[in-house]
Amino acid sequence: MVDPPARTPPRRPQISREYVEAHRRRRYVDAAAELLHEFGRQGPSVTNIVRLAGSARNSFYEVFRSGEDCIGYGIGVAVGELFATLASQDGEGDWEADVGDAIAGFYAAVAADPVLAELFLVHAAASRVEHGREAALAGAEGFAALFARGRLRAEALGRRPPPLLVDECLSRAIVSLAARRVRSPQVAGLPAEARPMAALVVGYYVGSEAAAEAPVGPLAAPTSH
């Protein structure tokens, strides 16, 4: 009797080291964000992070130096996801519509993942690593460059542009509203506040009457949890 040919063991899929490390980092970030939400700054120790992530300490230390390093990286992840709509804009579209879309995208992202959003909105200011503080600052002023385009829009309409400080103040006001909502039952309704917020912002540059007629973007549906 002839023995059947031996089966060749299946080859492991060829996945880049960069992808594996990024996947591992994200697991730890999600664990740290959940621990911060549940227990505050005392929650995300390395021991707690790896336990919640179902991993091991040596695996954690292959991608992060400490729990604070993980949190700082996570702030950058949160900023990237929350401001994805804003980052996708090329500056060539209708300004009023871009303002509405950017705010709607931001509020929808906060409502879709409030635990990750809390990492940026609530805990970023207390980051103990430089890259976390840099990401927090970039997020807080994320809309400022978009609003600077409103200055050109105002001039095109024969209006005097508002002071430069208004760009930063309006950006921080949008982020502050999300920060107030993210740890409350009202976070699911945050997307519904995008349109009135966009109309308020546009009004600072083009006037309330023009803002009332401007295409300030779609009214996003509330996200349920």
C-alpha cells in the first residue's frame, strides 16, 4: 500500500512587520483608553494594559517604553481619526460646505468612538510625554487653518475679516463642546449639533444672513451606543 503524500504545512501569511506593530500598538491604545475611561489616570499601568489587551509585558515593551508613551501615541491616533474628514479636504472646495463637513465629521467620529475620543478630549492636556502634548495641541487648533480660509471668503464678499485670534478661538470652542459631551449621555446626540455650530462659525466671517443660506454641510444622524 502506497502511503499518501505528506501534506505541506500551510505557509504563514506574509504580513509586514510594520503592520503587525501597528496592529499591536492599536490593541494597547484601545486598552489604555478603556482603562482611562473607567479608572482615570491611575488605571493604565503597563500591567493593566497588557492584561486587558490579552498580551504580555515583553510584547508591550517592543512597541512602547511605558504606559505614558502608549497614552501619548493614543492621543495621536485619536486626533488622526477624529479629524479625518478635515484632513481629507484639499482646500479647493466650497469653504462653507467644507466647514460643515469638517465639523460634522469630527462630531460623528466622537459619537462613534467616545472612549477613544475621550483620550484626546479629556486626558490629552495631562499627557506626560512630548508627542502626546504635540498631538493635543494640533487637535485643539485643528480647525484653525480651515477657518483662515474664511478670511479670504469675507474679503471676497466685501466684509472686514474677524481678528486672527477668532480662528483659534472657534476651533477650541468646537473641541470644547465635544469634550463636554463625551463623558455624558448626550454624546450620542453630538452629531446633531454640527449644523448649528457650522452656521455659527460661518456667520463670524460672512455674516449671519449669508450664513443662513450657506451650504454648511449635512446634518449627521445621531450615533447610538
